[in-house]
Amino acid sequence: MRIDLKDESQTMAIGAGLFKSIPRNGVIFLVGDLGAGKTTLVRGFLRAAGYDGIVKSPTYTLMEEYTLNNTRVLHFDLYRLADPEELEWLGIRDYLCDDVIFFIEWPKFADEFLPCPDIQFTLEHTGHHRGLKVAALSDKGKIIESRLKLVNPLDKQ
Amino acid sequence: MATDRTLIDALPKFLYRAEQVRAMDDYAINTLGIPGLDLMQNAGAASFQIMRKQWPKLNHISIFAGSGNNGGDGYIVARLAMEAELTVRVFALAPPEKLRGDARLAWQAFQSAGGATDAFTINQSPENGLIIDGLLGTGLDREVSGRYADAIKIINKFNGPVLALDIPSGLHADTGFPLGNAVRADRTVTFIGLKQGLFTGYGQEYCGNISFASLGVPLAVQESQQPSSELIGVDDVVLPPRNQNAHKGNFGHVLVIGGEQGYQGAARLAAEAAMRVGSGLVSIATRQAHASAMNLTRPEIMCHGVECGGELLELSQRATVIAIGPGLGQSSWGREMLNTIFQHNLPVVIDADALNLLARQRCFRDNWILTPHPGEAARLLEKTVEEVQKDRIAAATAIQKQYGGICVLKGSGSVVCEKETIPGICPLGNPGMATGGMGDVLTGVIAGLLAQRLTLGRAARFGTVIHSAAADFAAKAGERGLLAGDLMAHLRKLVNR
């Protein structure tokens, strides 16, 4: 699925649409250059879930954690990951069997240390054009993608 | 959809009323556009999966199908069982051609796969295998009668295992009270959201083991409702490690007041429980006649004979927490002790006869914890025990409102109510706990935690859940013959994790 995004509010809307599409657990890879809107998408997701605190990029902290009633959301940014083993120190394994939604930016820096992705969002930003490519990477990802189409998050924009 | 993946989710913490779970269902189908049949399909598949996992050798299944969506779930299980080459019989309470909506589609799919149904009559009863209860769902709010009641009675006479879909038929989803007749299941798979009635009152008794299947609905569906109550877990509170240079004054001083002639054991059990969960010091104020004998086998407890309010007031100067009630009696001595307590402002745990006395006085206070069993709760509210048990969450809430502080309504699925917080329900515990002294231990546990400066709410919740958890450990040797004193060693383990 490919979507054109007019502005930041539409990136937020995609995040909100994802909240309406994903079950209580899942792994989302976020791909795109700096400033492409990866954290904005996560912010849109959390705002839709009723979280009204600060949502900032985990560039320096590697991970930010948010607690919702029915799940936890872990937002990783692996851009500054020096060694994939750092993920072990963060206890990533402890989270795998739980109800957790993972957003992982820059997954390529830790490939085999990460849980298997269900869906990948690739954010493109060339000149004035912003675009989003959605690729399902598992059966669950296919369900998420089909529901995202159904929810049609940009419809009400 | 992946078939190798488990369709059963971990049990979530939050609980909802039936109407809220219906609203989630409605939101998923009508707002997010998820086909209702997909949800039904997932519900049936999850149920079938857990059935095969728990009873892999049972190849003969009888499905009781009602006229609504619960019956629809049953038809999905029937079709999956047939595809797996099991012997399937369906007893239909309503002619399937009269089914509507998704339930009708589920039946049609079963029929196209070659399935047949029998109309239910009271002469048919399954002889072997396993029963699936798909009679009535969570919408029920009046007594079950007629053919449905007959079917429930036949299911309950059956010797083999029973798996209930969403809720045992006849159980009230909000209160856990059986509506005249209810199915006694060995396991219940519940869908989309946990219904609070499964966990309190008769809920667990009728449900058996409880499994949860979210049906893969989007997170937004579950987050669309604010929970009505929540399960309390033993991991909700972790007590901090003690400092190397700690002294006994750091961990409070519980004063247990009670132990009228003939009931000394009650105060003694409460005192020991307070010590076993880590209170720095524990004293007992009791009748002069037996005060010196009470701590012979547990000299760590300080024991004082106290005959009048003045003496008690002086003794309580050194305490940081009061626990009053175990074996207090309702004579003039007990009344004088309780009235003295009203004169100062220490946190108090009020139990047993102190509750019976309180029921006559109707005081309000913010810093106490009331721990009634249903009988005491009935007296506090001037209701019958049955009225209390018919809606335990409402009863606990009413006591909290009327008397202030925190109310712990004991009994299967203890309910903890605190102002401005959703009620907590304790899912642990066992019938072995129905013996004398068990409540006295709870009083001591909560007081001992208060002494270590847990807030009232945390002490009430954590105390209730570790008390039940300790009883579950102790009951591994058998529920029958379990003694309140058997909890002590386990309590100690639970506060040192």
C-alpha cells in the first residue's frame, strides 16, 4: 500500500489509524531518513490511544516506554546503537512474550537481535513530497494492513 | 490467519461490565468495519484450540447451542471439530433456520460442511466425551427458566468436562451471581474483554479455569472503554529491600486489640501475621485474665492486659497502626475498646466484632480499612447476605461510601474498594480458607503492611492478594484441613520476593 502524505497531520493520522488496526501486540519497523516523520507517526498512535504526555524521539535514550490500559508501547531508535548487545542490556528479551507493541526506528542496525516484524512503514521525503509505503511482513501484518485500509485514516482529514 | 500461533492471550488485568464489552464489539464491527463473522470465527477457533489442548483425547463432543451469538460461536466450534474428524453432536435450543445474523452464517457453514443438529429435548443427554456450552451469553439479566434451565440441569449432571463459551450460561456477567440456574464449567474461554462477574462471588466456581481470547481485535477496541474494575496481582507491590542499618522502629508498631474470653486465638493469629509480614513491633491488648498466657509460644509478641479505655489509650501512644476486632466480642469491654479507638487518629484495620459494633454506630472515617465477610457486610448495610452476594462490587462500594476509608469484602473473589479508584478483585484463594482464624490473619497482614508505611489502598490490596496467595501455596497439601496458621511461612516468602 502506498499513500501520499500532505503534511505532518496526515502522518499523525496514519499513526491513529494504526491504533485502530493493530491488536494488543505487534512489531512495527519504521524506515526513513531523519525528519521523515517516524516519531510523528508514533505520536499520532499514542495521541489516539489517549496518551497526552510528551512523545519524543528516543534518539539518545534508545528506548521510550508508554503504558496503556491493555498493552505497553516500546519505541526504539537504533540510529545511535553502537553494539546490538546494548539491546540485551535494555532487556528486550524480557518483553517479547508480553503484550507489547514495538515501534523500531532504524531496525537495520540490529537486525538479528530484533523480534520478527509484522509490518514495515517506509516514510519517504523527497523535495516537497511526502509518501508512505506500507508492507505487511507476517500474517498478522496482512490483517493490520487490510484493517488500515478499512479504517482509511486520511478520509476525515 | 496463522494457525500455528496461539489464539489464547495472557489474562489481562482490567475487567469490564457486560455492556462495555458489547460496546467494544459494536465499535469493532460498526466503527472499524471488522466483519462480525470474523470475530465469531476467531472465538470459535480459540475455543476449539484450547479444547484440544486441554482434552486432546476426547474425540466426542456435544455442543449445546442457544438462539443467539453464543450459539453461533458453538456452531463454529462444531464445524472445526467436524473438520478435525471428531464425533460432533449439536443440541439446538432454537431451530437453526430461525437463527439470525452471524449466528445464522455460522450454522450455515456448519451445515454446508455436512453437519446436522438435533432439537434439544430433556430426554437427550450426552453420555461421554465433552460438552461445549454455547447456550446463553453475557446479555442475560433475568432468571433462566424453561428449556434453557432444563438444558443447564442436563449439562450439570454430565460426568465429563464442560467448556463454556464466553461465560457459563446463566451466570450474571457483572455480578458473578447465578440467575436461577447456571452451568458449572471446567473451563471458560471469554472473548474481547474480561467480564468482572467471572472473578467474584460465584464467578470462579461456575467458570472453572478462565482463559482469554482477544480475538485479535485492534487495540483501539479494548482501549475504547474505561475498565470497571481490575484484578489484583501479587506483583503489583514489591516491598523495598531493608537498609543495612535498619532498626525495629523503622517498620512500625501494630497494636492488635481483641481476644475476649474464649477467643484469644483470633488476636494471637492477627498479631503473628503482622509480624510475619514484617511489622517492626507487635503488641496485643486483651483481657487481663489471660494476657500473660497469650504470648507463651510466641514471646516476640508483647501482650498487655487492658480492662478500661484509659489503659488502652496509654498503650496506643506507642503504636503506629491499630488492628481491632479479632475475638473482640460485643460485650461492654469490646465496646469500650472500640470507642477509645475513635478518640485518636492512627490508621485502623477494623474486622469481625468491631464491624458488628460499628454497624450500630455508623461512623465515617478516611483512614481505616474495613474487612467484612458477607455476613458482616450485610449488617453494615442493613441488608441480607444474599443481597450482598448478588452484587458484591456494589456492596463493597456502598460500604466504602457509607463508612469511608477502604472496604475489603471477603469471600471468593475478594473486592477492595477505595475512593476514586476502580475496585480491585482478588482472583486468588481457595475453599480451604473457609475456616476459623483465616480472617484474623488477613487483619494482621494488612496492619503489618500499614506499619511498614504502605498507603491504605496498597496495604489493603496487597494484603488481600498475598493472604490468598499464601493460602493457595498452603493448600497444595490439600484444601481440607488447611489452618489459618499454615499461612505464616508462605506470607513471609511473599513479602521477601
